[in-house]
Amino acid sequence: MYKRKEKENQSPMSDEKLKKKNNSKSAPDDTSTAINTSILSNEAMNENGTPKKNERRFMVCHEILDTEENYLRILKVLIEVFKKPLEMRIKHSERNSRDVERDLLSLKELNTLFMKITPIINAHAYIQEALQRSISNWNNNNLIGKIWADFALDLERVYPPYINSYDDILRTLDYCEFNKPKFHEFLKQAEASPECQKNSIRDLFIRPVQRIPSVLLLLQELFKRTEKNNPDHHWLKLAIEQLKGVLEKTNESRKKTDDLQQFMEICQDIEDLPDHIISSHRQFIQSIDMVVIGAGGILQKYKGKKIGLFLFNDLIEIAKSRFCTSELDSTLGTSGGLNTSFNSGSSGTLPRQKSLSFLRRGASWKKERRRYKHIDHYRFANFRSVEFEREHEVFIVKIRDQKADELCFFQPTNGFTLDMGVDFFENLVQLIVSSSTRDIAVEEVNVGRIHSQSENRPEEVESIVKAL
């Protein structure tokens, strides 16, 4: 930590008293209950014994500096206690022709774990230095907000790569700790060092994920403590807006990465999927498993068999379902999990499906038989109408096949429910409506209504009644 310079008559606290840490995440409203009033001069106190607003502003500024110093220390522990010793052992083993990759780490694994840390350290080192100067030479008009506003672009540059790779870091860590005994032994020894302060390496890796939201809370607290006529008021408002922008862009970048990864996992799970369907511009929305009750056209030969319907942003892939496990039942077609914050829907948008984290199992999973086998895919224009009959839990979907419109009858299976099916097809028609001028909706029908249409569509009514 940098030593704070003495500046007579400039700081409301002495250097000795500055060493007292306030470990809360944001300054409390009633600071007299948290800070010993004896550390403030009489001039700094109101008549009722509480600190003046300017002094409470200083306390929040000081807490921002304290947390920044602690954050930098944590990041440097990752480099000094973990990365550098591992790097030295890897190089030493390579010189002695030992199989270091099997027992410790490969250079690729080392880079996956630590490569994104150093740019974050470099950015925050400048911020910490600027905060240190401002706090050590305290004046109530010092521009703390300007410091963060000035470095917002640097933060926007260094955080998305780390957040995007965070899952890879944890997966690599789990794999190496489980499969490489010497790495496991090294971790235990390193985590027991005084520098780690009883934190595991996982505790340290998550700190960059938490840092920007934490800074935002502190800046918002400081903004409340700053008078409107203080020049820092403008800069704090700007800094808060810019850091919110950093968070939004980081989340957006993470979401794109997650969506692409999820899309590729879905594609890998379908055997014989045509290459032209696999595109980074295509987005996976939702999937559901159905039993074919009856159908014309291509699906006719799959009567009585299970199929998977995969909704993308511009087409539906139909694949034969080879088998089902309870894990598949509990995962597909639901929402939540690790990526909820990136994939959950909001008002006026299509809901996202949960990330298929159960597919991320490494090489052993790839050896297993794929769950689905490609049958065909249909563009949205091929879907002519969607109806469902609740009593029998049957969906009646008219699809334009190669030669004519064909009625297909589906029933949810493998743990999927009628309501899940309704949600699936409502998402489909919403995409159709948003991408065309067609008027289409998911309509609920019953046997009586179906019979009443026998004059207008006799052949279809006969097929529907037979299917029900």
C-alpha cells in the first residue's frame, strides 16, 4: 500500500486515524454509529455530534480508496502466489523433459487461468494511484468522479474478456485440480499462504466479476453525499452513467458468447445436421420433445415416434429423439441456472431458454451417442396454422411440406407439458409475425368447434377427429 502524505489543514483526519478501516461496502447514513466521533475535529461536527456532510463525503472517498487497494492486492496475489510459481515449475520441468502437462499444467491451461488478470491489474493500478493522490491531498472539491470517468474506457476494454472467459477458468480449474495431483497439491499449499488470508483461488477469481457493481454502489453513495454546487457532482453523475455502460456492454458481450456457445452445443447434439444451418448469426431460442400422433409428408413415417423441435430465430429444426434421460427432462424447456441474468426474457421480448450446462462435460461426453438425428428443417413461411386441444393435449400444426399443406399432430413427451408446448409455439408465431406481414396465432380448439368446421374443411376435420 502507498504511504499517505501528510498535508496540514487539508484532510479532516490525521494519517494515524486514516489507518482505521471501515469494512462496510458503502458508507452508512448515520456515520456517527460506525465511526468514533473522536477522530473528527470539533469543526467537523454538527451540534448534535454527527459528522458534517463534507466529512461523510470524505469517509466514502476513503472507503473507495481502501477497497481499490484491497482489490489490487487480491489480483496481485493471483499473479505472485499462483501464476508465477506455476510458470517457474512448468519451465523447470520442461528443461528436464518431464511430462509437466500430465502432472501439473500445460502452458495453455496456465494462460486460460491467468492471462486476463494482468490487463485488469494495469487499469486499476492507474485508478488506485489517482485516488491515492486525491485522498492524500484532500480537498472537498477533489474530483473523485472524474478519475472513474477518465478510466471508464479502459475498464470497458479489460472486463468483457475476463467475464467471457470466467466459465472457462472455472472449468479448467476443476479439471486440473481433479486430474492433476501435483496441481491439486500446489493449490492447497498456495491457498494456505498468509497472502491468501484463508481465501481459496475460486474466491479470488470471482472478485473481478464483483468489482464494477461494488464500485457503482460506492459512487452512488458518494453522489448522495455531494452537494450540487460541488464540481465533483457533475463528474460523479457522469462516472456512474459510464460504469453502468461498462456493465451493460460486459453483460451484452457475455450474452453473445453464451448464446453462441449454447447454439454450438445444440448443433453438436444433432447428428447429420446440415452445415448451412450452423451459423454464428443464427440464434437458438427454445426446444421441446413431442410424439408424432399422426402426420402427412416427411413426418408420416415417424408416427408414434419421439422427435425434437428446435426453434431458432429463423427456422425450426426437426430431429428424431433417440433416447431420453431424467437429466434431459429436467433441463430442456426450462429457464434459470447460471446464465439467467443473460438469457432470461424481459417484457416485450422472447424468453430465452436455459443454458445447456449439462452438455459441458468435456471429452467423455463427446464419445456418447448423440441424442438427436436430423430429419428436416422448416422456414417460418412453411407454418400455416397452429392449434391445440387441451383435453387430449394435442397440437395441430399445418406445415407446408414439399408438395402440399400437411396436418401434423404432436403431443408433448419426455417431461414436457402442454403449457410448455403452448409457450414454444407462441414464441414461433411471435417470430413469424415480427418477420412478416402474416396474421397467425396459436388458437385453442375443442371437439365441438372442430365438428362445426366440417363444412369448410371436411378432410381436415376428419383427420383431426381421428387423431384425437
